[in-house]
Amino acid sequence: MSESTSGEPDIEALRAAREEARETLDGQLSTLDDIDAKALSVFRLNVALVGVLLSALSVAATDDLTTTAAFVNPAVGTSVALFVLSAATAGLTYTTAGRQVGAGPAGLEDAPNRSERAFLVWLVDGYADWIRYNERANVRKALLATLAVLGTVAGVLAFGVGVLAAVTGELLLPGLAAVVVLAVLGAFANVPGQLRRLASERVTRQSHDLTTTGQRTFKGGDHER
């Protein structure tokens, strides 16, 4: 932060920092809202899939118990469990962690008692803390959202394996193929990287010399740069 001739922070620099911080915070909030919207969609999808699947099995059971029994196999049971687990993860994504949206009432009420320079210093420091807090929430939500989507995909794959097993009697090879597909999708979504990011709780710490380095947000399958 540049300083005025009196040795205090320059007001113009503080104003510019405040505007840039507000844009960063708005970008983070937009990303978090987007993750929440996707999580809610995944939750609704999984609830609908479980409802349709159980209803179909119930109706089929009244018509042909023998055929229905063939479809009630471990793979189909696993698919239902995965849909439920995915719905739970999506719900957790939607409800987990708060977010910082800006200055609180206590600080704003105290503003008249501060000079413009002192208030801007307080505000810029506050933005730095809010941005760090939101990044931690972003990392957690992005991982949970990714796991929720992968859970839905895994449920669909498991259901497909169950149908093949009911029709052909073959369970092992389709099951292995589904696991391979899921592993590839998990790698493509950078699940290992997201887990490492969460485990280290690494928050970007910018050097004062790196003036062009920006704040990142995460939506799930992001790779380190």
C-alpha cells in the first residue's frame, strides 16, 4: 500500500483497493450462489430418480414377481444407495458454510467516528478477511458439489450394471467397467486435487509484489495453475 507524504496510507490507493476488493468479493459470492443452485438441482434430481425407481419396481412387482426379482440385485440396490448418498451430499453442499457479504452493522455504525483514511484502512483489511473466509467456503462447497454429481453418475452406472445383470446374468465385467469410467470421471473432475486443497486448507496468499495476481474461485474440476 502506497503512503502519503505524512507516512499514512494514500487515500486514492485505499479507494482503489476497496473497489477491487468489492469486485473480488462479488465474484466469490456469484460463484457460491452458482454452486448452491447446482447442488439444489442435483438434490432434486436424485430425489426424483429414487422416487421413479422405487415406484417402477413396485408396479413391476405387482405384475411379474419373477422378473422383478431379477432386477432386485446388488447393483440396483447400490444405485439406490448412491442416489440417496448423492442427494445427502448435495443437501450438505447447499447448507454448509456461511459466506461473508460485506461490512457488518457495528463497523458501519462506527464509521462517523473515524476519518475517511481510518475507515478505508479498516474496510480494506475487512475485505481481505472476508475474501479469505469465502475462499475456504468455496473450496469446501466445490468439493461437495463435485462428489454429489459423481454420486449421481455412479448411481446411473450402477443401475445400468444392474439392468445388464438382470438381462444377461453378467455382473463382474459391467461392474468393473463402471468403476473404471467413474475413476476416469473423478480424475477429470480433479477430485484428488480438490481433496489435497481441502486437506491443506491452502488459501492463496498474495505477495505485495505480485500486483497482477488475482483471487481465484473454484467450481469443482479446477486444476492448479
